Amino acid sequence: MKSIRFDKSGKAEFSTTLHSRVNDYFRKNRKNKYGDSRMVYKSIFMLSVFFIPLVFICSGLVASASFLFGLYILSGLGMAGVGMGVMHDAIHGSYSKKPTINKYLGYSMNLIGANASVWRIQHNVLHHTYTNIDHGDDDINAPFFLRFSPNAKRYWIHRFQYLYIWFFYGLSTISWITTKDFVRAIRYKKMGFFKKEGEFRKQLVKIASWKALYYTYALIIPLMMVPLPAYIVVLAFLSMHFVTGICISLVFQTAHILSDTSFPQPDNKGLIDNEWIAHQLATTSNYAPKSRLFSWLIGGLNFQVEHHLFPNICHIHYRRISKIVAETAREFKVPYLVKSTFLTALQDHVKMLRQLGRV
């Protein structure tokens, strides 16, 4: 990947003022930027919704196909909740001020079949640094049949992606827990990550070991214990991941792949004609800012602007600091993108997918 740099001559005053005001908010209200008891309760709830249905399935007491599907789908919703509301903050280091707690709660990513180390590179480094930049942001580096950026090559099949995208969104976590982590780890090694002697080999072993553990309790034991045909169990397992894939994909994609977000490209020297903080505001959008329950369920990720500007702040604070960010952006005449509802954001996402398929 070409070395990408951001212009540092632009919004320095805006950045300084914004950070000063956010810091003042925490100081005046005697709060710290990390999670509190609310995060503990949420973690217990989400992990319970994920694990309890699987424990029941593994007990061998489930003899009804419809009940089996219901339990797996419920576990899938819990899996999405763990990913968005627990793991996400932990891997960003914002769940707790204690690194050890962040480290071990970050392993909840591994418990749901993915890998924390690979995610940290994909999300924390590449997505957060190079948001919406083709060949930089790994979230928009898609297979040839999907096009998430106007700077990516367009094929005739993209005209229909707004119709078939839902199937691939549903398959996203199945791909994740089988091949994607290995593929990405290999690519990241070529990009210069995993530099220490033997680190890459150890990482591959860890990825394989965690996945073996996950498949053992999520699929293999159920295949042994559930008194139903194997294909029913496999289909129920796949339904769990389809639900998780849809939930996670829509939450993240509707914050960046929109008709009013930007997709800047670096010049031939790798320079982006914008300061990093202004770049984040131009490429990221909030949605449903007034929906408290929805925000709780998705780990505050409807406040994506605040998350991208302050990834080291726990999501329980985003609602409050969003007012500071919006007011400061208006004062400095900096774009602050927001959709009033999730449905509005989703409709605009579909509109953008159609546009990317035609232009």
C-alpha cells in the first residue's frame, strides 16, 4: 500500500478547540473517558444472550427444529451485541482504564469466532486512519462483485449489487470465522505488520486454535448432542451467523457508504488534501441520535462521528459529547453529517449502492 499522509495545514484550530472542550466536559463533570457499571451490566447481558442459548443447545434437550433455530438466532443477536457493545470498546482500549481488562474483554472477539489481533489492524489502524480511502480502508476493500467506493473499478454486475448485497452481508461473519482472518493476516504480514521473529507463525496458530474452540462449542457439540438431522443443526448455525452478519454490516456500512460522505484519494505523492480530523468528519455520518434503546443495543455506533474522532472514549459518553462536537463543527463551519433515523441512513445506503453500480 502506498504511504498515505494527511495535510496538516488545515483545521488545527478546530481540532485543538474540540479536544479542549471535550476534555473540559470530563473534567467539569468529574467523569473519566472509560466505561463504568453500565458497561459491566451490558457485558453480562450481551454475553449471556450469546452463551446461554448455546449452552442449552449443547445440553441435548432441544428436540424441536423451530426451537433450535430460535435459540441459534437469539445467540446470533447476542453475538452482534458482544461485537458492537463489548469487544469494540475493549480493543480500542476505552472499556477500562486498566489495560488488562481491555485485553481480556477483547478476547470476546475470539470467543465469537473472529480474531482480536487481526481486527485491531483492520479496524483500529486501517479503517480509523484511512476511512473511505480506496486501498487504505480495509472495510471498503471488497471482492470484485461488490463496489463500496467510486474510486474502485466498476463492473457490469455492480448494477445489481443493491439487490444481492443483503445475501453477502449475511454471509460476512461466516466468511470471517472461516477464511477471512487467515487471508487478512497474510496480507497484513506483506504490508509490514507482525514483524517480530516468529510472530506471524504464532499468530496463525492462535487464530486456528481460537476458531477450533469456537467451532467446538458452537457447532460440533450441538451436532453430537441435538437429536435432529445434522443438516438441520448446520442450517440453524448458519442462520445465527446470517443474522449477526446482517446486523453488524448494516450498522457499520450505514455510517460511511452514503451519498453525502466523501471518498477522497491521495495524490501521486500519497497526500490527502485534508487534515485527518476534517477527513473523518467528511467520511463519517451519525444516524438515529435520539434513539436511546437502539444506541444501547448497537454499542453507541450510531454516533460514528464521535467514535472516529475519539476512539479512546467509551461509547457510553458519545451522546453527551456529540452536542459538543456538533456545536464546535457549526462554529468552525466544518461538516457534521447526521441522519435523523436508522431507516433514513439505510435508504441512503441503498441509494449509494445503486449509484456506485451505475457511475
